[in-house]
Amino acid sequence: MKKLLNTLYVSTQGVYLHQEGETVVACLNRETKLRLPIHTLSGIVCFGQVACSPPLLGLCGERGVHVSFLTERGKFLARVTGPVSGNVLLRREQIRRSDNLCGALEIARSFVLGKLANSRTVLQRAQRDHGKCDDVENAVSALADVIRRTRLAADIDTLRGLEGEGANHYFKVFDNMVLAQRESFSMVARSRRPPLDPLNALLSFLYTLLAHDCEAALEGVGLDPQIGFLHALRPGRPSLALDLMEEFRAMLADRVTLSLINMLQVNGKGFKTSESGAVVMEDDTRKIVLQTWQKKKQDQIQHPFLDEKIEVGLLPHAQALLLARHLRGDLDAYPPFLLK
């Protein structure tokens, strides 16, 4: 199994990253702040005014270290990768399957089933850990019904509608899992572009990090992140990465969000509202979120299909590998990751 490597998140404004031999060096005001061997990294994520030297970008491209550039608020801007790797025959089969309505439907169904089942499991765990709630219990039942209908969906549009219906049931009761600081962290509705409250800002930021990890995992096994099965194809859109991350939204990003709030690691003062109405994180809060995300990725979990323990941070890679095996014909179907 692939070894879990670190992702370097750089959020301090004005930092300049450059190469010294086999080392990534971070400087601020011409003073060296950090040195990391390139072989310990799987990716670099730069927020805001962070610059990288061309030689460093070349080294990252050679070593398969993906470099992403985001705004301070976490909005994706651009990504630098090296030469396309992997088997061209695999990518050709990926394109064929994406164009095949029946083939695309079955893979998309697995992604949606994974998302719905894991969302339901997160709600059930909340019920067990913090006591019964009628609204949450009703959402659990509603998700079970959506899962049943998802197994019978006859086309992609129906599948997308069921995915949206399940997400609505889930987020209607998301507030019930917020056990602390409810005056600062509450959700009237899921808002994305832009997030309109601190809770939505946390979710959107962590979803951006998750999308980065899924895109890197797909490229790592030779798949094209833009050619998906559930999300519609659009220029510049990593549709397959968005497909893959559906399985991990509730079990990873949402649970990290709830932990940050309920364990009082972040508070309402760590967010501000811009003139446009968007709610964004302050620098100190962003650093806490990034540290917590990195720590979460080091946890180990039993993979139900592979039947072995792996780090949480390797789950996107494991699922990307299973998808590639299915497209090559080694597996009859793509098995989504299901949280136990």
C-alpha cells in the first residue's frame, strides 16, 4: 500500500518557496522559516500571496508533488502538475465508460450510495453518542428510503435528484450535531458560493482540501480527474474528483468540522464577514483547521473491502485504485467506501 506523505499548507502571506537541492525551503522576508525534503511531500497548497520559484515547480512536477494555489478564503485558483502519468489505455477506457450511459450510471450509483450511506451512519453515530432526537431519527429513516430508491434509479438525472434529496435530509438536521457554541455555529441552510456563516465557511474550506486530495489520488493512479460519471463534464472542472469525494464528505470533512466546534478548537471570533457578505476564516483559525485536518489524516481505519488497516489520508488513493481496477476489468463493480 502507498505510504502516507505530508501535504504542506502555506497560509502565511508573503512566503516564498524555493528549491535547494532535494529540499523545499520556505522564506519570509529573506529569513528561512522551514525546510522539508521533497520526498516527504505529496502536495503543496498555497493560500493567498504565496510564491513558488520555477525550479521548485519543476522539481515538484518531476517528483509527482502537486502544487495548488488558492485564495486566502480557500477558493481554488490553479494547479501545477508534472507530465501526465499512467496507462493511456486506462484513460481511454475511462472516457468510453463516461460516454456509455449504462456504464456511467453504475459507477455514479456507487458514488451516491457511498455518500448517502456514510451520511446516514454519521447521523446514527450522533444518535448513539449524544442521545435520541426525533428530527435526526426521521432523517435517518428518510435516508434509508433514498438509498433504496437509489439502487433502482434508471438514469443519471434521477440519480442526481436522489443525491440532492438525501443531502437536503442530512443538512436539515446537521445543526443537531452541533453541541457547543450554537450562538456562533448554526446552519439555517447549506450555503456555498459564498458561505454565509462560520459553519458553512468551515465546511466549504474542508471540502476544498478534500477535493485537492481526491484529485491528487486520481492522478496518482493514472486517471483523469476531469472525466467523471456523476458530475457533469465542464471545462476546467475536476468532475471525477468531485465524484470521488462524495463518499468522504460526511465521514471526513463534516466530522472534522463538528469536532473543531464541539471541542472548542475554533470559535466565532475566528471568522469575519466581508463586504460581499461572505464569511471567511482568520489566519489563526485557518492554521488550527489545517493542523486538525493533517492530524485526522494520520488516523488508521479498517478498510471494509481491502480488509486491512490504512491511514485515513490514504482512503482517496485506495478508492481511486479500486476504480482503476474496475475500469481495467479486474473488479466487476466499483465498491464505495462505507463507514462502519
